[in-house]
Amino acid sequence: MRAAVSTPSITSTDHRIAWMAALAVALSMAESVFPSPIPGVKPGLANIIVLLVLHQDGLRAAVWVSGLRVIAGSLFFGSFLTPTFFLSLSGASCSLLMLTLTWRLPRPWFGPITHSLLSSLAHVAGQLFVVYLWLIPHRGIMYLVPILAVAAVVFGLVNGLIAARLLQAPSPAPASRAELAGIPATSRTG
Amino acid sequence: MAKRYEETLINPVCSSTLQFPLAIVVQRFFKPGDWLTLALVCCSVGWLCATLWRHGAGDLVIVRSKGQVVSELSLQRNRTLSVTGPLGATVIEVKDQRVRIVSDPSPRQICVHHGWLKHVGEMALCLPNQVSVEVADARGRVDSVNY
């Protein structure tokens, strides 16, 4: 049993993906506390995590984190295989598709803000597609499109800025740990 | 030495949270292409709003008497029409892409007081005389919109 757990197939990348997916689930649970004026208008803070993973670990890891977030999140919410789950799944798939496309844009010119804006719009588009095809096949939902699109742009911009800010922050963990470890040494010498 | 340790602990946090005025945000986080994306996205969302929320001026007036369509007038042509109901004649006027009920024998004059109509879906009802006027879109006629 122990040997099975510690097989070499579990890499540090796997651990990182699991951590980031857990963070994403935690963020989406945290934001679900706040009531939303219209169903579907949410900040989508978990997408910040997906953006971070995309920039730091690449596309494959981002797909994993996003997929795990959808499935594990729906298990936590108790919405697995319900309409909510499929909405979330279609939104995440479209958003990932958009990320794979925008990821090919020249990186020095297009940053996380571009990725975030376009993928949040794709997210809304994917959800609306499922809503229209399956849940509410009525042209009336077209009246909601502008509201959802404006919300997607606003939150996409904010999430992109947060992701850009986090990506530019110097990674503090190793340095501060070294410093903390170094404190007794310096106090001894001083 | 202890003081320097405190500084190293607190300073990075303070400087990174306080450095958030708009100029720094714009300078540090936006790449040239990001501006392009933002502009394109804003334009397309504006276009979406304009096209999907267009309660445009209608171009057709549907006149009904006792529930039956008695006449369909164009809003583009000025004219006056008289429709006879159980109480008498209701006079309808189309002028400058608008329509109104000029006079009606109904006691409370509700449809006359309704004034000019020009948007798709607007309606004036003269119930006692069983006459109604509705502005519609010639391309796709919509009875009512509920959402």
C-alpha cells in the first residue's frame, strides 16, 4: 500500500497541479458566498489560478487544474452531473479553448490581461450556448447577453490584472525562508 | 540586527501593497497588445449592446377592431384613418413616423391620452370602442416579449 503511494509516477508537477486545483476550488467556494444579481454573473476568481498555472507551468497543467476544479468543485457543491455542472464544464472548456488559441499570440505583446479578457468572454459564451441549446431554448435570453458580456469584460480585466500582479511579484518563498533560517546565524555573529 | 530583520519582513509587503496607483498598474501590467485586446473587446461588447437592446422605431402600424386586423399602415407615410366601432368612429393619425389616436368616443379617453407611439410593441387600446393600435416591426412581428 505504501509502495503504491510513493511510486515515482507522482511527480512534483502532480503535487503542484493538485495544490493549485485545491486553491481554485477554495476560491470558487469562497466567491459563491456572495449573492449575485443575475445567475451567471460571478467574479470567477478561480480563473486567476488557471492563468497563473498557464504562465508558470504551461498549457497542459492549466487544462488539468481547470478540469480538476470543475469536477472536484462540483463534488463539493453537490452539483455533479446536474445542469450547473454542465454549465461549469462548458464554460471551462470554451475558456480553455480560447486560452490555447491566445497562448499562441506573441508573448512579449500579449500578457495575462489579454488571456483573461478573452477567456472570460469565451466562458460566458460557452455557458450561454448550453443554456440556449438545452435549458432555455428561447430568444429571450439574448436580452441577457449584453449584461453578461459587460460583466465578463469587467471581471476578466480585474482577474487579468491580479494575475499579472501575482506573476510579476518576486517569488518570496525561498528568499524569506533563507532569511528566516539565517536570522539566528546573524544574531550570533552580531 | 534585529531592526534590519524587521525591515526586511515588513517593507516588501508595504511597498507592494501601497504601490497600486493607476499609473503604475497601466505601466507595469499592460502590454501593448493588451490595450488592443481591451479596445476590441469593449467595441464588440458595445456593438452587442446596441444590436441586442435595440428597441428600434417600428415601421408598421397594426389597427384592430373587435380583435380582427382591419388595417396595416406604414409609419413612413402620413395619413389619417377612421375606424368604426360599436360606439362610433375612432380616428387614427400617422405623422412623422409616429402614430396616435386623435379622437375616440370612449368615455375615459384612455387611448387618446396615451399620446404618440413609435417603438415596437407600443400599443393604445380603446376598449369600449374595441379598437386597438399597435406599432410593429415589418420584418419580424412579435406579439409580446416576456423575460
